[in-house]
Amino acid sequence: MDIQRIGRTIEKWSSGPSEISYTPKDIDPEGLKILREAGFVWDSRSLAFHRIRTSRQDGSYRSTIEYGFLREQKLLVHTTLREDERVGQLQRLRILIQSME
């Protein structure tokens, strides 16, 4: 598994630190966008995307989507999925994330 660094350019007027994250290089870019928008971050130690929520009454809880699951779903670049199959898999990922909330 190759790892890529993703950084966000900070405007010159900003004095805050830049945001840098590392993710598997072969994750489908649209799938990665869906995960980021839902608040998931890559954890290279566990090879999974995690999201920590504190909205439950009994405290925080962690949602996890493992890299292996994304591979099984063929949410990777250069897979043999047709475009309509890829769109279906991305929609399933969105549904999964919504069900975790």
C-alpha cells in the first residue's frame, strides 16, 4: 500500500498551521472526499479511517472504516468497475456513513 501526503494550501494572510494528512494512495478520490466530509481521518497504525463523535449522551464513541473493507468494495483507483458500478459503491459508502451517525 502506497501512502500519499495531502496538504491544504494556506493563504498568505493566515497565521495558522497548515493541515497535512496521510492516506492510502490507491483510495478512490471521490470515496476519500466522502470520508473527509464526514469527518473521518486516516490512522496509519490501524490501517483504518476513524471518526470520533461526542454527540451521544454517554460520551464519545468511535466510528471505523477499515482499509480492507474499502478494498473489498473496490473503492480504489484502477479497479475494473464500470462507472455505474463505481457510482453504486460510492452511494453505498454514503449510506454506510449515514447509518453510523
